[in-house]
Amino acid sequence: MIILLFLSYFTADYAIEIRKKELIAELQNRMEITAAGEAKVIETWLNVTSEQAGRIVNNELFQLFATEINLSKDKDLPAALKSQLPYMQGAISAFVQQNSLLGAYMIGQDGRAYLASGGAPSLIDKQRDIAVQQYSKEDVTITPFRSTETGLAFDLLIPIKAAQSNNLSTEANIVGVLLLAVPASEQLVRFLDPSPFSLEPVKIRLFQFEDDEYIELFPSKAPFVSPAVDQNLSADMVPFRSWTANNGDTIYSASHAVSNTSLFIVEQVAGQDALVGLKTYILFIIGLALSFIVVIISLCLALWLTFRNQSATALATQYKDFATQINVQRRLLGSINNTIDEHISLSDSEGQYIYANPSFARLVDTPIRSIPGKTDRLLFGEKVAREMAKYDRKAIATEQTINAFVNIETTQGVRIIRIAKSRFLNDDGNFIGIVTVGSDITEYVEFQRRKEEMDKKAITVLVRMLEANDPYLADHSNRMGHLAEHIAEQLDLPVETRRVIETGAHLSQIGKISIPRNIREKESRLNAKEQNIMQEHVLVAEKLLQEAEIEAPILDAVTQLYERLDGSGYPNGLTDDEIGISARILGMTDILIARISPRGYRETIGIDEALRVFRTNPEKYDQRIVVAMTDFFETDAGAKFKTMMSN
């Protein structure tokens, strides 16, 4: 008996521990994804702010003014420069007001602010020192966040290059530093607000690493920057870990660094909230263990009583007691069965239900006593019934558990159910029916979908930023996508391929974010060195899309866009069938849109002339696509497209 108790205890404990590890692994995955998403949003915001500042430092008039000040060796500015100060101050003040900044300053090599926006607070020595150090740096500097009277703020320092310097040089002549004081509390409060769709109560905290210590930032309340160091954060800031709070509670946390800054996003969930689903599972396991023990004890007791007393009366009493105990255990199992969320059912060989638990009854919105005798067709409809029948047949044929996913219409909308089907045999090994256990994973699927949408939105922001700052690329991706969609329709390509083409068109220019503005917007033809730099945008796009976990067909479509059938394209010199149909269509639509659009160093050509170029170079361009393009432009939709492109 003692051995039985120990065996039951260790088995139950092992099952509970396994389930706990599974829940923690799922929690880790969710928290790491969410923390990375929050860090990406903040990184994008900082990059956008830097891009906006670039409009000032890349302005030729502003660069010329900074150059003249840098050349002046006197403490007092020449009269000519002094006369320009009101205009320059008005311009920089307007920029500060438009972008809701705290202030803007142009600082010389001596740490002196030669120009400041109206109403800007006075510089402190630390700001002047950092500005002087910026003269030896090419990249933008983001200072640690600091506390102000109105909230958190940080300084953005951008080097100002000489008006006539070559932006391609790695040692450009820096003649000034633009220091922008940026308010951060309002944006950070919005970014760090926990999602209402979180599966657990999540606390999102923001830290910055300064002087080998982690300091917490409070965007929404004073003192904004914590005066104390958080001792619960280790120096290596591991992505996911658990630790014990001062009150003894277990805390799970996930962290992610914001690139190019000293900031860290830390998400925390209390252990009791993270493992709330474990309580029901523990009750279920304990119930099973107790049931097993009681059943074994009951059987042993019944056998012992049978051998001890052969009288009919004694046997009847013994069986009655045994039945009572069994009923008690059945009620216990029934009570546990009523509390779990899994949908459990048993159907016979004819597909009629024999048993269903309350969770299953709630799913089909049918009284539990009305379910026996019904079929999948009556409960779920014809489509789901066919799917269920297919999985039943497979479970019977393979004698294995079959796992699958089905979409079921309920009163609460479409629910995604993960099902496991197994054969149910009696004590003699004869087939009785099919046991089905289902779990509603709709919320988890929705969580994954929202994560994918967040990644796509982040990429879309980058694409729109690039197009907004490059007049040649304005609306280029949209026109590519519009034309490519019509070509795919002419070729009668599958729906999935059309989706890949549409998405690939919108992502086709994303790599050009890395190309210097002076090359992207150059009005004359690029030289050989500039061509090599421009072609690197494909590799940048590949890296960005891989990090965003964009699916392989879309990644191939974007990275093969500039390949040609004869191997003359880039970056890999692919030929013929090595280039997918999606990339071929996108590549040819990209060429056509580019050639019929104005460019400073060449004249535009008409659509018919572009098609003639495709026809006369069959070694480079797929002639099936040429025919599809020709057919499209002969339709009413094609005529409208021509008119749109000519306007």
C-alpha cells in the first residue's frame, strides 16, 4: 500500500512538473516576442526623429551658415553672419515648434551655442562637453534619458558637414553639431501601455544602462528617473529569467535592448498570474491519482472480502460497498471533468456521440443530455462533419493519435480548435469508438496574427519613410503592386502567388533605407562606385526581412527582383528557372514603372516603347510576361492605367 501511495505521488508530481515547464516555455515565447516588439517600436520612433532632424542638417543654407561660423576664429561673429542670425533662429524655432521639441542648438567646437531656438532652456556643461565630443563622430548620438520639470527627455546630436564636403567620404569635414532636446514621456507612455489582449497581467518597465548600473525610467510620473538602482537586474540582462521578489513571490521577466541606445524593455509577470492554468491541471491530476488509489484499494478490499466470506449476503454487501466507492470516484472525476476547459467526447463506430463533457456542450451550444445520439453533421454542419470523419478514419486505420485543427462556427464566432483523436477499446481490446479531446486555441492564433501585423506595420513605416523622403520612389511601390496584380491575373496565377507578389511589391524598396540620400536622389547618372553602393540595397532588404521572419516566398521575390534570365542581374547572377515567377513579374514591372517615370539624367519613354525593349531582349525577360503585359494594356483597365501614369 505504501509503495502504491509513493508511486501515485511521484507520478502526479512528475506530470505537474512537466505541465509547469510547458506553461513557462509558452510564457517565455510570448514575453520575448512582446518585449522585442516594444523595443522595435521605440527604435523606429528614434530613427524617425533622427530622419526629421536630417532635414535641417542636410539643408545647404544651414550647412553654409555652420561652415562660415566654423571658419570664424573670433569670439564675436562678423557683421554678415550676425545679420543672418534672426532668419536662422526663426527657421530653427519653427522646426522645434513643428516637431514639439524642447529646444535646438547649433554648437561650435568651443562648446558655445551660436544658434538656439526661441525659448530654449540654457545648456548645461555636460551637454556642451558631449557636443564637443560629437565633432569626432560620424554617427548620430542619442544621450541617456534625463528628468525635466515636465517629464523625460533626451538629447539627439547630429554632426553638420561642410556645405561643399563629399558626403561619400568617411572623413567628412564636420563644421558644427546640431543638438535637439527631445521630450520623451508622452511617446513612451503610449508605447509602454500593456496590450488589452495580453493573456496575463503584464507590467512593462523601461531601464537605461548607465555607469554600469540599471536605472529605471518612469515616463508618466515624477521623479521620472529612479534615484535607486534596481538590484534585481543582472549585468548581462538575460532575455528571460525568473527571480524571487522581496515578498517571496516568483516573478518572470523578459528583456530586450533597444538598438543603438542604452535602453532596455523589461516585461514582468507575477508567477501566480503566469501559472494560473496550472491550478486546474493540478486538481485534475490529483483527482486521477486519488481515483486510481481508491479503485485499487477497492479492488483489493473486494477480493479480500470475497476470499474471507463466501456467503451470498457478505458478497452482496461487499459489491454494494464497492459500487458506492466507484460512484464516489465517478462523481469526483465528473466534478473535475466539469471544471476543465478541454472539450472531451466519445463517439461510436457509426459516428453517433455516446458521451460529451460540459465544455463540449458549451462549444456546440447544446444541452449536454441532448448530445448522445447526435452526429457531427447535426452539431457542426456538413463541412466540419466531413473533416471530422476523415480524421476518424485515419485514427482507426493507423491505430495512432491523430492531431489536427478545425474551424468551428459558434455563437461567439469562428473558433479554432486543436483536436486529438484516438481509438477507444474495451478490456478485451475490441474497438468501441473514437475519443476526441479538443482545445480552443483561438486567442493564441490571434496573438500570433497580431505579432505578424505589428512586424508588417513596422516595415510599412520604414517603407513610407523612404518614399516620403525620395521623390523618385514616391508611390513607386504602389504602382508596381497595381500593375503586377493585373499581370498575375492575366497569367491566371494561384491566389497565394498573387498575395506574394502584392506583398513583395510593397517591400521591394525597403533596402534603399541604407543608401545615402545623395545617391538615392542624385539627378545625374550614377558612376560605377555609386552603382555598387546602390546595389547593396538588395542585401540590406534580405537581412531586414529575415530578421522580421517574413515568409520565404516573399523573401525570394524581393531578393530576386533584380536578377535576369541570362545571369546578368544581381546580387547572385541567377538564371532561368532559378528565378521565381513572382520575382520575374516584379522585376519587369519595376523596370517599366521606372522607365516611364521622370528622372533627371534620362528622358521618359512610353509604355509601348518599354514593351518593345522587353520583346527585343528575350534572353533577359520572360516573354510570357511580355504577352500578359501587352494583353493587359489592350483592356479598359490597362487604358486607365496608362492614363493614370501619364498624369
